[in-house]
Amino acid sequence: MAFDKAAMVEQLSGLTVLELVDLVDALKETWGVEAAAAMPAGMMMAAAGAAAPEAAVEEQTEFTVSIKSAGDKKLQVIKEVRAITSLGLKEAKDLVESGGVVREDISKDEAEEIKTKLEAAGAVIEVK
């Protein structure tokens, strides 16, 4: 049985991204290799190009800002948290000490602004 490269390329070109992923997983399992080693560069580029529009559809629009650590300047972080959230002193202190959500379901710009302010005050912040 002769290998027909052109037929193989044509058949693979007709696969969806999900079908390509399944194929790569099957080859990885069968041959015990990583996907990059099992897939020629041209196919990887085609798969990456086909996946790009799908990723753009799932763009995140709402973000959550959380404190992971108050850092060395806890008092300054508490002041910033109070200004951002309008919490009382005790509530802001508890939030900063225990970590947790400062604001949720906000825009990317607002999340970045809050992150910048809190990091400038010394906190370690996570934006999801």
C-alpha cells in the first residue's frame, strides 16, 4: 500500500478543529509523543489559525478583582479598599487581612484601574 501524501493532506484539511484535537490526542496516546512532535508544522499552523476565531468569540467582558495578600503596607491597602468599596474600617480591614473579592462583575478597564491602585498601595492582586 503506497502512501498518498496529497490525499492525506486533503483529508486532514477537511477536519474541524475538534476533530484535529481528537486526532492529535489519539496519535499522542498511540505513539507516546507530545502533540508538537506528532503534528507537522504546517498542520499546527492550520490548527492554530482555525482555532483563533473561536477564541475571539469567548472574550471575557466581566472581571473580578481579589486580594491575595496585603503586603507590607496593610494600612495603605485598607485605605484604598475603603475608597474603592465604601466599606467601613472594620469590614475593609477584615477583607484585606483574609483576602477575597474587592469588586466583581466589572469592566476590564475598571478592573485594571483597581488593580493598579491596590498594587501601588502594596497589595498582591488577582484579576479573573
